[in-house]
Amino acid sequence: MTEGKSKGILFLSDQGGDQYDIRNLFEEQGFAVHFRDSAKRAMQYLSVSEVALVICDWQLREMSGVIFCRQLRMAPEHQTQPLVLVGEEVEGGENCVSALEAGADDFIEAPFIPAVLLARAGRLLGKTDDVAGTMSVHVEAGQLPGILQYLETDNRTGTLTIDAEEATAVLYFREGRLVNAITECCEDLDVVSEVLCWESSDVTFHEGSLAEQNVVFDHEVTGTLMSCVVNVDEYRETQKNLPPMEALFKIGPATTVELNDNETKILEMAVNGYAIDDLVHQEGMTVRQATMQLHSLLERGLLVAEEGPFAEYQARIYEEYRSHRLLEENLKRIRDILTDLSFPLPPQPESLPLSRQDWLAPAPRLVITGDNAEHLQVLMQSFRLLSARVSGELPRTRRGRNGDDRMRLSFGNDLPFDIQIIPGVLDANGIGSLPEYLFDACSVVFVVSKQDHDSCRDNLRTLRLLRQNFRGVYYLVVPQVANSAGMYEFRMDCSHCGYRLAVDMSLSGSMGECPICNNTITIPDPLEHLTYTLKIPSAVPAVMIKPDIERHVRDLLLFVIQSIQKGCNPPRKRPARKKGANKHAVPTTKLQLPEDLKSSQVLAVSEVKSRTGTGFDVHAVESHDSQDPESAPEEPEVPVQSPTEKKEAREAKTEVDRGTKKLHIKQMPGADGRVEDVQKVLDEIMADENSSTKFLDDDSQFDIDDFVRQISMRSKNP
């Protein structure tokens, strides 16, 4: 549509120039669009200006579009003026018939497909040799059938190219009939089913004759669409019935049958920890084909889907440790030794003897893995130094063939503790060895050094494989390791362009600019970002430590041990409520420390930064540190709060001070101004030793009825 552009297009409508988005549609093609809101003004404009095309709405303010068309055709100078009527169609096509009988060159039903309007406009302008430009348009999935039917109705000959994120397809038309279709991984009419499944695409039609080698079959377009729609509907329904994206897969109970190459590939990937998104996006298959193959494996029982890797995390921990009483006793003794350590530790002698611990003796084993081998070795070295300073002996180490190094720490003659590193990126041999690695493990520490998209995908796969073999305590660790520039590097993706960035994790909350797209980004908190990118539930503990600091390593080990101990002691079921009991009574909660933590020492908040609200996490460890001012620890960090916890804290209605036995009431929105009076009554109740409402005593029950009664009585009798 190059010729006639100087003449422009006249659009007639009383609903505004932007109706149907016609102005933008033609201006993108290089046309000047002139708008008039009445038939009278349109006729005046046509009497003094020449336009290439008139587009008229079906209903105008003073007359219908059909009447305007008849008036235009009565003028000799406008009898050949290209004119298109646009409007809604009624049953039987009566509006189209009326428009054509009135002299319109075409009638286009609204809402219309932009490409169809452009193509028909191109034909009216006599530019069939340049119609390719009129058909270049972006369409959604539901609009593509209309374009195919338009090519059939107008008996078009040429090629239709469909570009989408998934692939590119080319459909060949000869006199309105489909004669060939080509795309990757599909052939014949299956190509049509494939392109109809694409969510959106860029469509371009090129008019021109076809070579004989491009004519493979001969099908009616409408009939082909009707048969292909069945395949599309089946695919859409299958998508809805797939398991959740976080699902785990294992081999099903069905008898092994012969599988094709694609089914075998999907089956192997599924049981090797890949998520559904990875299974349906792979080379050699389209998304539709892979989705149907995966669904077939599930339907036939060759694959079984389970809940996500951390589903029912706490319940599975209790099940994992229900028979680990010996483990619990040994860990308790190790914890006592670690708790009694004073920091800073004394200097290590220049030479130490090798530990006398025997490799054959049973020992709790902590498995460490992650996405950065150097950071794992730093953590391993800190465990080594910690053990050496506790026992006065160098721990034994054993090198594995696949990078699975093992070290036996010594916390006493009969208290060995093993640390084992396994590779974070697992090959076929590593995956096959996972059951052996995790068979008698007591916990897993997963060190997450990178949080960009590709690293998160690999980390998720590794976590899924680990959870298939071990359902005990996990700790996710974000390491703070200084790089050569002294920066605690944190890898993440730009939220706008996806470019991989290296930022300083100590600048959490600061604003920066992406060097690629120049958009402003906020540096996230590494722990919150980890939770979001890996979709980790709040029950799974996540901490941030400096792996080269022995105190941090000690605290991490204490955290792990206490979590295991809790896992060995599932909570008792609550007793059934007695009949007649006050259902409004609120039981008093008493904070009790575990027996092994009670001592005369004051509990100090650990330096290790931890995510709050985790079911098995620990936020305080007993510290016997020296009070030497030079060796005194830094001020404790405030535990990280998630947005939900911050909101809950802001919305707290009351605050109880047990030391002064005083209940404070905060002024809330909409209060009637009697807060001070209520506060005075509450203070009197708290100070009255004879009051029956002892709701701040740990061993009492809170009777809400009695409490309300006393407030009412004291308010009436001040």
C-alpha cells in the first residue's frame, strides 16, 4: 500500500476517530487518516479533497451508513470512490447484503481482524502486487482462523508466514485452497493444528504464484480448520489437567512398554528432577507435542506425579527421624560442646596430630552441596578449623572420585561427625549415586551463591533430586564471600531485560540502574529473593552466613542440630476438649527452652542472619563468649522479617508487659475516644490481687466472659 498515500483515508463515525482503532491501524501503514463525525461534514470534505478510501461506520448520528453510501453514489464524481462499511452483522448476513446493494465496495463485520481490513483495503486501492504489506500484522490465537478463511474466500494465491516465539510456519495457498504447510517437528495438516495452538504470532501474506514443488496436497481451508480445532481443544484441556509446575515425578507401576524416542526422553528427564516447564520446552518437539507425550505417560501409569519437593515439609521431617533416638543423643552431646565454646577461639598451634577417629565408627553425617564449588570448600575449611580447635586434632579427610569429599570432625573420643560435599551440578553418575550419598544423612545444607534465572533452574533441579532421596531437615544458605574487589557478590537478573547482574548484597534496598536497559532496579534482600526465585515455603529455613567465619559456621551447625532434635520429637496431639468447657477460653502460652539449653548464661541472638517464621529454625544460640571489649561481638543483627510478618506486627492490637503486669491498648481507627477510660479500667483489674481474671499468669486460663463482666462493672461504678 504505497501508492495513494498522499490522498489519505477518510473515516466517518460519530463515535470518535479512535473507534475500531482504525486511525492507528492505517497510520502505521503510512496513511494520513482524516476524521469526520457527520455525513454533512464528510460530503463537504470530499467536495474539496480527494481521498484514496472512505471507511464509514454502520450507524451515524443523522442517518445510517447505508443511506450515506446511496447519497455518495448519486453524485457522479463519487460513483467510483472506494467505500467500505464497517459494523456488526445480523443473522443471515442482511447488513452485508444491504451495504453491497447500496453501492459499497465491501462490508467488514466488526469486531474485525486488522489484517483482514488492511488486505481488503489493499484490494480496493488496486495494490494487489503490494498486498504483502497490508497483511503484516500481529494476531492472537483466536484471530488466525479468520485470516485463513479470508484467503480462502478471496481465492488468494501465495505464502502465509507465521512467526511465533515457539517456531516459524509457512502455509501455501493456491486459489484459496491450502496446498502445503511446513514447520519444525510437524508435517502436513498437523502444522495447522500446531499454529492454531500458538498464543500469538506475526502474520505476513505474500501474493504470488507457487512453484510446483510447493504443491503437496489440496485441502479446503474451512474443513481443515474444523478438523484441527478438535486437536487444539484437546491440547488446551490437557494443559489444564497437567500436574502443578512444582510436581515431582517417579516411575509408575505400569508394566514397561515400548516407547518412542520422544516418550523415552521425557520419561528420563522427568525422573531426573526436571520440572514440567523443562519437559515441555526441549529440542526435537514442539510444546504441544511434548505436553501430549507427558500426559500420555501419566495416563498410562508410566509416570506418577507427586507434590512439590517441599510439600508437607514438617510432617515428612517427623517421619524421617522417628527412629533416630541414638542420633538425637549424639547430637545433643555435640551441641553441648559447641554451645560451651568461647569466641574468639584461641590461636591454633602450628602443628596438630591427625584425628584418631576410625572411619568405620558410625557418625551423623551432614551433606553439603551448592552451585559454587569454591564456596563449598570455604565452608568445608571452616568446619575443619572449628573441629581442630575443639579437639586439638586435625580431622581426617577422604577424597571421592566424583568430587564427593568427606571429612570426619571430632568432638570427643566417641563423638565423630561427618561432613560430606557432593557436586551441585549432577551428571548421570552423580544422580545414580544420590541414594548412596543420602542413605544415612542427618541433614542437607544447600549453599545458594547465584540467584539468576539459569542458576535457579539448575538449583531447583538439584533440590528436587535431593528431595526424592532425603525428606529430612534442609538448610538453604546464602554465603557472604568477598570477591577480589572486596564485594559480597550477589548474582541476579534484571527484572526488565533479564540481563545477569552482579551486585553487592550488602546494598540490599538500594536503587541502581541496569547497564543494558538503563531501567531503575532495587537490589533485593538475598534471603527474600531466594525464597521468591526458588519458591521455598516458609517452613524451610534459610540463613545468610559468612562461611569463612568460624562463629558463623558454629551457629549454622547449632541451627541444624536443633532442627534435627525437633524432628526427632514430633509434637503431641492436643487433648480433646472436655464437654462443658468454655470454648472462648484462651490458653496461656508459656515459653519453655529445651532442657539442654537451660543454663545460667544469657541467650544471645546469633550473628547469623536468618529468615523468621521457619518451623524448625533457631533464632537464638547460647553463647559463652568472652567479655573482653576487644573480642566482644558486634551488635546482633535484627532477624529478617518477611512482608507478611511485618504486616502482622503493624496490625498487632495489644502489647503485654509481663514485668509490670500492664496491658496497653492502642488507639485504633474509628475508636470512639474512650480508649483512656478503658485503659484505666484495665489497669485497675491488673492491680487488683483479688480479681478472678489472672490472664497474665502462666498457669491460669483466660476467661473472656469474666473479663468483659469486670470491665462493665468497673465502668459503671468508677
